[in-house]
Amino acid sequence: MPNLFKGRKGLFAVGVLTVLFLFASWTLAAALVESRLVAGPAMRVAAATDQPAQEEPEQPKDQGVKGTAPEAPPQPTVPAAVYQETPGSTTPVADLAPPPAAPAEAGPPPAPEAAKTALRQAAFPNKQYSAERLGGNPQAGKRIALTFDDGPAPEWTEKYLAVLREKHVPATFFFVGRNAAKEAQLVKKAAADGHEIGAHSYSHRKLTWLEKPQVQEEFWDAGTSIYQITKRPVYYFRPPYGAANSTVLETAKELGQTIVLWNVDPRDWEATSAQHIVSSVVSHVRPGAVILLHEGKPQTYQALPAIIDQLRSKGYEFVTVSELFGFGPPQAEKRVVTQQPASRGRADRQVR
């Protein structure tokens, strides 16, 4: 029994020693592996730190090295006039030199309303007016006035002016404001030839259909359009179609305008022949007459020389509206008017 126990005891001891040896071997091997894994990256980092970046060997394009930072992009080139370097820094700093002083600004332009008011005051400076609607002046003797509406008319106004120039006849033109603005050169030519210029509204609307603010605009816009071209105030106004009610007359009074109508109307705008116009005018003219004709009508242009010649042969003298009624803009305060009313219904005829 003792020998058996002794043999078993020895085997047990050998087994224990074997287990202890294996455990120690595994532990040692694990420690060695762990130390190699830790030391490898550290050694590579140290090697990268010790060498300049430009000397590091180029890596294949399809491989990368863990733990290395990408190469920084180059700093942009900055103009010296804009940036400067400060000691110990590579960051560009703005040049803080003050910019040159800006030139002094001009004063503000006139306000639109102020400019509009100034223009209207220049175009309508005269507050003296005639309360009458002037249709003729029998006391003028054998003096008569030729008047033309609706111009200026391209290709026609110059032809009318040529006839008047050839015949040495002064006339009064009532221009539509919007037409005058488009044909400024024709307005200037009429003024340069010594003709009198009045307004015939701005848009040729029938004023008796409008409210007072609209009527005022028609007066203002027509007068200022003409004034800007001629630099002469406007004193006479002929309402489209001769239509004038209390609102129109009140507005004319406020703006110092004299309403000028007519008492000879051949209705040339609808006439079919020049001879009809000539016969109608010559047969209806009386001393102090205001003759209504229209621009832009070929039949009127053809009739004009014969009208002038035949009336002169009867002893009539052609004058402007101002001369016919014995006053002009400089003597506006002395206006004494004798009215020859237009025939009933004439003011509302659809003349153009």
C-alpha cells in the first residue's frame, strides 16, 4: 500500500507541475505578443516625428499609413498692399491704413413735387384772365384771326407754316400737349415764325365729362408741355370740341387762362373738298371773326391759300388772337373784352 500511494502521489505531482508549466508558458507568450503590438506603432510614430515630412517615402496610391496627418495645403499668396505678416504668425492680417476720404456729396436734387410746382408757376405766371369765352370781336373792324387746332401734325404742320410764311399771315395755333411733346421741333418752328401758341388740352378729352382734378391736369400738362419747348408762358386755352362748363371756366380762372372759341367753323375735318371749305369760310366771315381750322387735313391745307387770298381781296387783315382782342400777355391786366358768342350748340359739336 505505501508503495502504491507513493507512486500515485508522484504522478499527481508531475501533473501539477505540467499544468503550472503550461500556464506559465501561455502567460509568457501572451505578454510577448502584447508588448510587440504596443511597441510597433509607438516606434513608427517616433520614426515619423524624427524625420522631415518631405523626406518620408511616398506610399503607394492604394495604401495609406495609419496615424499620419495629411499634408497641409500651401498658404495662399496675398498682395503686400492688402495684407502684411506679423512676427511669430503666419496668418494674414488686414492692412488697417485708413482709406482715402470720399468726395463731398452734392446736395439732394429738388423734390419731384417742388420741381413740378416750379414748372407750373413758370408756365402759368399770369393770374389776370378774361371771364368771357371769346368767340369774336366785332369792334376789331376788318381784322380777323386764323386759328388751327390739334397740332402739331407730322408732315402737315410744316406745310401749313410754309403757306403762312409765303403769304405773310400770322396765326394762332392751339396745340395738344401730348402732340407737342412728341413733335417739339414743329412747336419751335411755329414759335420762331412769330405765331401765337395756345393749349388745346393735353389728351384731347372732352373736359365736361371729367372731374375737376382731371380738368386741372389737362390744363397743367398741356401748358407745361408747351412751356418746356418754347420757354414762353401759355395764356390761351381752347377746350376740345369747344365744350366748357363751370368747372372748365373755374379752372381757367384759377390758372389765368383765357378760353378762346370761334365763330366761323367750316367743319373742315369732315369736308370732302377744299372748295367747300373756302366757300364756307369766305361766306361766313364778319369783322372780328375767329376762324376755326384743323391741322393734319389735306383738304384744309389745299384750301388755305385761297381762303387767305379771297379774304384779303375783301379788305380783311389777318392778326393773332391777342391782337384781335386788343391785348397781349405783357398787358394782360388791361384786358377789356367784348364777346361775340358762338352760335348755340356750336361749342358741343364734335370738332376734332
